Amino acid sequence: MKKQKSKSKSKPGKSRTRYPLRKTRKTTKTKIETKLSLVEQYLSSETIQKDRRYEEASRKLFLRKFPENPIIKPRSEYAWEAYQTFNPGVLNIDGKIHIIYRAIGVDGISRFGYAVSSDGFMIDERSPYPIYQRKMSALSYYPSPSGGGYGGCEDPRIVMMKEDNKIYVTYNAFGPDGLRVAFTSISIDNFMDRRWNWREEKIISNPNEVHKNFVLFPEKIDGRYAIIHSISPKIQIAYLDDLEFRNNLYVESNHIPNSNPNGWEGRIKSPGAPPLRTSEGWLLFYHGLSKKEPWKYKIGVMLLDLENPEEVLYASSFPVIEPENSYEYNGFKPGVTYTCGATIKDRKLLVYYGGADTYVCVAYSDLDEFLDALMKDKSMKEQVGLSKLFINGFNGT
């Protein structure tokens, strides 16, 4: 799909023209180190540490982990999910949380499992069989770099659009042809009645390229479907009139690591859960690695403008979820917290994530407190002139 050009204030959906990646002014190593030093001084300065407003904002931004995590574990009695159950997407339908998670069993194939929770924490129902599996003629000779397994569907991102009577899923598709992004859908009625009549898979990323982590907005933006396909070096969104992907239509995407000097997320960034609409903007949780701890997958959050989601209003000063508990280290890949789904239930923010590529976990916060903490944290950075340091990388400047 062709990337479109627009001014920063133009609304999505307007006609745009393709443009190459913009050449940026070379930044010397000394300048980058100076910026990083400013960030570290800001976060550790005596003034900030003594300021109770910042302390309160920091505390409320860290999502609280459910004490009885993990909420879903592998089940040895079912061969298809005997080894790993992780990276869940979620939907809140009529007050119940529907969880579609990735599972790997003894045959090394990655499939999707299904569970339901009434309160968002305790599992009430869990399917004894997978609800979705890719059709493949062969497996890969090498394990997937994205959580293991030798083929299948990985990391579901789920949204529901009532006007279409559809539930849409984007996911990573792995097999002999490599790692790409795929798309499928199911009617809401079939989903609720447990009739797993999924639409035939469509590959939506370019062939001969490695892609993952495309997320669909849960509603149209200016009358068009919108897919975030990269957040580095800036927010990149494809706007579509429909989701048919006819005539080998692909979403063109590029990713440049290390585009933001913010220390905790300096190495890799990618979208996590589909965006959540709030009164302050779109909440988008994302993944990051630091150069100091390249083996730790952490989760941050940014706030996007409601009308023009290519504009970042705020980006995390620090991760809101990071590995620290035994279930985030004792598994297939130690030190990983990785989200594919988040929702809002009774004004409570719930973020579901995979721990160590083996378990399904949940963290939570009061939504209003979380948004208030975002604003306070941004305000504190603005007071010392460092706010732009945390959002310019995502806005492409």
C-alpha cells in the first residue's frame, strides 16, 4: 500500500501522495549522549524525587499486576497447548472479557485458544480445543523468532466493529515463507455462538519482507479503516476504504530502530494492543527494549490525537509494565512482558500480556487515575523543558 503524504494538521482520509523517507540532519554521538544525560538527570534529580506530585504520578502510571497471575497456563492434558499459552488479544462484550491467546503444543504449531472471564481476572470458561489454525502445506525448518514454534498464527490483535457486525483479527503468520502479517474476521453472531467460521486468511504485508505487529483501530478514522503498522521512526498508519485486500494489496511499512533516544525504549518499538479510545486521546500500549537490557521486553504507553492519530501527544517516560516476577522469567523466553490486548471495564483499565512467552497475565489501574497520572507526568517534564524529548522520535522529528 502506498504511503501518503499530509501536513501534520490535515485529517486522515484526505488524498495524499507517496514520499520517500525524509533525510534527517545527522546527529552526533555527543548530542545524543547529551540528550540521554538530560533524561537521566531529570528522572533522578533531587528536585523531581522530592516533588510528591511526580512521585504520585509515577506510582499511578505503573500498572498493578494481578496477585494471582498468571491467569492462563499451559495444560499438559491438551497436546495443542501443552508448552506455551501467551500473548492474548481481548474483547469486552456485554461486560465479559473474551480472551484469544496464542498456544504452542507438542507438534510445534502455533494456534489460537479461547477463554472467558466475567470480572476480567478469573477464568470462567476455557475451550478444550483451538478456535483458529492456519492452513499450511509445510512447516518451517527453523523456529519462529517471535516466540517459538515451527509455523502457524501468532499474537492476535482483536477489535470489534458493530457497524460491520464483524470481529477483525490481525496476527503474525509464520511458516516456510517467513514471518508476515495476516488478517481474518468472523461475524459477531458466530463468535458469540462459538461457531468458529473464520474468513479465509489474507496476507497483508509485503512478500519477501519480515513484518509483524499491525494493529487495527476499533473504529473508523474520518470514515476509513486505519491500521497502525509501525511506530518507528514515526507513527505510520494505513487508511483503507475496505478490508478486502483485493489484487494483492499490501500495507507498505518500514521500521527504523533506535529512533528515540529515550533510554528504556531505545532499541526496539512496536505497537502492542489495538488503541483504546479515551476522553484524552487514543491509548496505545507498545513494546520497547533498552540497549542496557536488550533481553527485557517492557511495555510503555503513548497518547494519540483522536482526530489525527498520527500525532503523538505523550509518550511514556518509563515503562508501565516490566518483567520482575517469577512467571515473567521462568518460561520459554525469560524477561518478556508482551501485550496484544487491552480493554476498559467499569472504568478500570485492564492490560493483558504474555509472561516469558509462556503465560497469560493481566495488570490493571483505575482509568481516570491513569489518565490523570499521564497528564501530571507530562506537565512535570514540560516544566523542565524535556517534554518534546519523549515524543519527537514518534512524530518523526
